[in-house]
Amino acid sequence: MAYKTELQSKGYQVIEDFLNPSECQKLLDGIQDFRDNNKLQEIFRAVRGRNLHYFVIRGDQIEKNLSDIHHLYIGKVKQKVNELVRDELAPLSNLQARLNVNIMPPGDYEYRWHYDRNYITAILYLNKVQGGETEFYPNNRIYLKNKYMALQKLIDWVLNLPFIRFFLSRKVAIAPQVGRLIVMQANRSLHSVTPAMGDHDRINIIMAYDFPSVEFPVEKGLDKYIYTRDKQESTDPNYG
Ligand SMILES: O=C(O)CCC(=O)C(=O)O
Ligand SMILES: [Fe+2]
């Protein structure tokens, strides 16, 4: 790539009103309908600093039951992402992980600090809540592109020591707003979600893109960790 786009140099971009309130409401109605007919699994993994505690609708379930959201993923949002990176990124081949609806009731729910496996993640908020901010350190990682995993872990550990992070990185917090879209270099930007407050669930759509046919070594353990309640051999497979 000859030069960097704004997204690449800044690490993220925020697009307001990507969907209008009635489009968001229609998607929320579909999600409510799905919840009325299916019991969502509550995921809880205790993590130092911030836990992983949320409900999720996986991409395979979305594709079968919530086709509007799937179409957004392979259509309008993909187009926007490719416009911002000036490249031809594609949906991941992993059907569960590439597209999620995250649901966080107010109170004791939050999303752990992590990097995503894939290059670009688009986060579309469907409603406004108090709290529930996506916090991140844009482009804070020295990224080794899925090579040298042990060295990557060491670098991640050092760069994420609180005092190092404090001096080297700038933290951004984006609040949920109806129709707001964040597009982020998510495998290069440490991110997490703070607890929501108030009286309704925080609901957003997480859409993952990368160059076609990229593979992810952490995939198997990571999917078990973030989508199931199964016992885990180790802690977070991304960080061991
Ligand atoms: O819900 C959010 O704002 C971000 C969630 C996230 O980082 C993820 O699902 O990988
Ligand atoms: Fe993420």
C-alpha cells in the first residue's frame, strides 16, 4: 500500500447516522423477535481488569434468522469499509465469528480488553444507552501479522503494562448512539466495553473484515472462549 488512508493513520473512524433511527428500530425489532424464540447463552469469563460478560448472537444464527443484518454485513457496511481502507476486504470465512450481535444488559456486564483476530471491525450501535462505551487505544500495537506468536504475546504484555500504556497511548471512548458506526483497525487497537447503566440493554452489531483467505492461528481456542461456556484449558487464547 503506497500511502495511508485517514482510517489507517488514525486507527479508526466514526460515522454518524450510518443508519437512521427507523432502520435501527427495525433491526432491534428483529433481534427482539429472535430473543423471544431463542434462549441466548450468557458468556462469562473472569479476566483481570475487565471481565468478558455478555450475551451474543453468532454469525451463523444471524445468517439463518436475521437476514437484514447479514445483508448489511455483506453489502452497505462492507462497501463503506472498503471505501475507507481503499482496498478490497472481504467477510471472514468463519461463519460464527465474522458477524455478531452483542447484547449487554445494564449493570454487571462488560467486554474484556482484547485485540480482534481480524484487520478491520465495524461496530454499529443500534441504540443509545448510558455508559457502555467502547474504549480503545487506536493503533497501539506493534503487530507481527500472525507470525512469531510468542514474541507477539511478549510485546503485547509490555505495551499493555499500565504505566507504559499511559505514556505511549491515547485512550478514546465512544458512546453508543443510534446509527453510529465505528470502523477500527481492530487487530492493532486494544479495545473493550464499559458496563452499561440505565434501564435497557446495550445492543450493537460487530462486523469483521480482512483480506480474502487470511487465516487465524488462535481461532479454535478463541471461539470456544468467547462463544461458549465450555471449560477452557488456558486463559484468553489471544494472550495465554
Ligand atoms: O461492543 C463493542 O463495542 C465492542 C465489542 C468487541 O470488541 C467484540 O465483540 O470483539
Ligand atoms: Fe473486539
